Amino acid sequence: MANNIQFKNGNLIMFNPRVSVFVLLIFFTLSCLFPARASASMAPKPAVALVLGGGSAWGLSHIGLLKSLEENGVPIDLLVGTSMGSIIAGLYAAGYSVDNIIEIFTSFDPATFLDLPFPPGGGLIETKGLEQYLNTLLGGKTYQQLSIPCYPVAVNLKTGAAEAINRGKVSTGIQASMSIPGVFPPVLIEGQYYMDGGLKNQVAADVAADLGAEIIIAVYLKSNPAEADYNDLGDILIRSVFTMVEGYVAGNVTPADVLIELEMDFDTFIDFHRVSYFVEQGYRAGNKAMPQIKAAILAYDPAFEFIPYHQPGYGSAELQQILKEAELTAAQLPKRITLKPGLSYDHDYDFTRFEMKMTNGFLALLGVGYCYGFDADNGGHEVFIDWGTKRRGGARFFIRQSPNREKPTYGFSLNTPELQQHVFEAVYVSQGDRAWRASLVKHSVFDLPWAVAGLSLDLIGLRRNEKNIPPEDTLWSGIRPEVKFFPWGERHFSLFPFLARPYLTAGAAITSPLSQYKPQLTYEAGIGTDLLLFGLYPRSFAVGARLDNEGNVHWKVEVGH
């Protein structure tokens, strides 16, 4: 196949042998009549293929490799990618610069386009939003519209074969190439279902050879076996998968002229937040392998000149507009109906509540659910309806029957979208000491790698019939500072399938009647952790205690987004 295929300006061109001989004869005649000066710039351009292997978050190191190749003037005429490698390859082939790709992975919010439906379908995490997000980033391009030929590798579930996808939309092929079994659902392409290409071909150098590449640079990302914890179930399961995948690598990378093997720390393979760390690893690996890469190219074309270049990509403002549009289109995509459980804490009446909410599907942005609050006076059985998104704000209406109250309690809460890092909240309850509360909240007064401080300013209305207070003392003001301290900074710990970022919390609430200064103090403290399922889907867990001004201790547990 290599005898009948050439790469020119990144495109595959098929040649008829007879026509080729005729063209060569004409060229030879003209060259004799009009001889040209020998020049390196006129030398044939080597057909260089870059093969980017899979490896989840480790694949972010491919960005650094691209930077190294550009700085050293190594051309890229063909891209082949598996799993995470297919994402990086697809973005670069579509025209994004190295800096653009770094910005995409630094700023993306997985909660915008990933969902955890219950009960699950073909995978634990629903990825239709992610495919839409990628499709918007790629401008809906097909493979023929890419500036560099690109082939994501995926496994056909019917035939069991690894295939280089080159039909349909690029975003669909990438989605198929990265669909880890059990985590993401399979992807349908022309009547066939596909999943992660790493099942059969983690580093597809053989695909590049079949496509006619003259020089193949392949990247193999693998874990350091010395770090294995053979007493950890999650560690054992993942390493078993790695061992299975590595069994295919040796045969598939045989055609590679340069094989870059990059050993990575095992506990970072789902840590998508360490973008700069992985980029640096790939950049160093590329520079280390550069003498071998240049030697391979010069062996093919001794006159080739390595001229540094930089794929221009998009300007900062244009990129931000693309990202905003991608997030918006992904968020608006209809989602499968799902049940969402959770534990939350009512800060107005100091009790923990369990809830189960049905949302998405025909309900769209509405949620309908049941809640039970663990407090005899203000908790109890509750049904509610809520609506909203992070971008649009939200509202919640409820009816509750508390064990110690004869009549049902009804109420509502509202919150606005974030405006210059501020959110306005309002709460009304028909029974209880507090009739209503209006708050201006800033979740991040200052944000450091090891600490985040928030502040709330409150205006509170009390009920006279609940407490024996004079009319002038029914209106109160309050201030609530809170600090979340991360002892290990931005580091995430691998507790497969989660990444955990532990923290400590401390806070206080100072309230007083507006008529006179009689401060009442409430203190809070707790521990918790931010959690990322498979390094992508955000959850949280926290436990703590609250000491009110009367000396009562209220325990709280929160599990949610």
C-alpha cells in the first residue's frame, strides 16, 4: 500500500502507476530544459505520522509533545489516536494550537456535559453532552474537513476488531475511541457499536503504517509497576486491565520508527486537573527523544530542514466564545430521565435531610422529589418541585408535614445566577421561628490553592408568635464568614474510582436585631472532601457540627454535587 500512497500537505493521494510514469517523463524533460538549483526547501516532505496512545489523564502529556515537535520543526502529516490520544489528535487536526488545547482542558467543567443517570444505561456516566461539546469545539467537522488527516481508533463490538474511524463526524469517532466499557456507553456509527480502542490497540502504529506513513512516531503511556499496591482492590482491578492492554502493544508498535515510552505515576491516571504537570512531562519526553526523531527523518530525507513553526489556532477572545457556546449547547441537550439521591443540611433550622429527586427526560429542567428532614419540629415528610441550572439560577417549592405540627408547612427558596461572583438567595417558610431570609453570598472572597473563604450577608425576619419577642426585634441582620482549608493544597488522592481532595471547614454566624446590638454567635466546624468520579463527575461528602447560641450541638451530614 505504501507504494501507491503518498502524503502531500497532510492529504492522502492515490496514484495510478501508468499516469505516474507519464508525469515523471514530462517532469524529467522540463528539468533538463530548465535546470533548478538544489535547495533543501525543494526536497520532498517526509510523510510523518504521530501516533498518540491512550491513557486517560496521562494523555494530556501529548499536548507537551506537540509543543516539542513544533519547536523543533518536526512536521506532522498524519495523526492517529486512541482514547485520550484521539481527543488531543482531533483538536490539533482541527486547527487548535497547543495553547488553545491547554486552555480547553484547564477551564472545562465536566458537570456541564456529563450526567450520572440512575438507573444507569450502557455506562455509569452519560456522555451525549460530551459528544455535543466536542462537536461544537470541532465545528461539526467531518474527517475530510480537517487540516491534518486524523484517525481515531475504536473497537467494533460486533466484530471485535480495532478500526481506524474516518467517516461521519470527527466528534463521534473520538467519542467511540474513548468510551471505556462500563464507564461510558458504546457509540453507534453507521449501525455498528464501538468502544474504547485501547481494548485492542492502545498505540496504533500499525494503523499509521497501513495508511502509508513513511516515518512513524508513537507514544506509549504506561504506569510504573513498582508503585503497585497489591492489597488494594481498585489498584488490582485497574492494573489487571493495564496488563491485558499491554499484551497487544508490543505487536502493534513494531512499525514505529521512534517509540516514546513514558512511565507515569499510577495514582494520577484519572487526575485531569494536573494539566500543566502532564504537559511538562510530555514536553520533556519529546525533547529527550528529539535526536532519535530527527535521525529517522534525516535517514529518509538527508536534506530536510527542521524549521520551527507554531500552529496559530484561535485568539483568546474567539476561543472563549467557542468554549461558551460549547458548554451552552451541551447543557441544553435533552438528558435521560434519572433519579438523584442526596443528603443536605437545612442551615435555617439546623437539621439534615435525605432526598430523592426525579429529573431530566420529559421533566427537562424541573425536578420532582420526596424529602425527609430529621427534626420533629421543622423537618418531617416533604414533597417538592424545583427548577433551575447553574447559569439560570433556581427555585424550589415544598409542602412539609412535621411530626410536632398540626398544619402542613409550605415554603419556597430562590437563588439567582452568579453575577460577578455574587449570588442572591431568598427563603420563606410558613411556620417556624424564621419566617424569611434574604442573603447576598460570595462563595469566594479569596481563593488560594490551600484555602477558600466565603462570606454571606443576611437579613432575617422572625415570627413573634413563635418566640416572645417585641415587635422591634423581629428584623435581624447577620454575617456568616466561612473558610475551607485544604491541607494538601490542590493535590487529589486516588481512591478508585474517585479522586478525593480532603478539606477542613470552620465558620461562624453573628446575628443581631437591627433595633439594638445584641449579638448571638453560632459556630461550625467539619471535615469533608471533594470527589470526582473517574476524575470527571463532581460529588462531595462532608460531616460536621454546629454549636448554636444556646449551647445545643447539631450534627450535619451532606452528600451531593
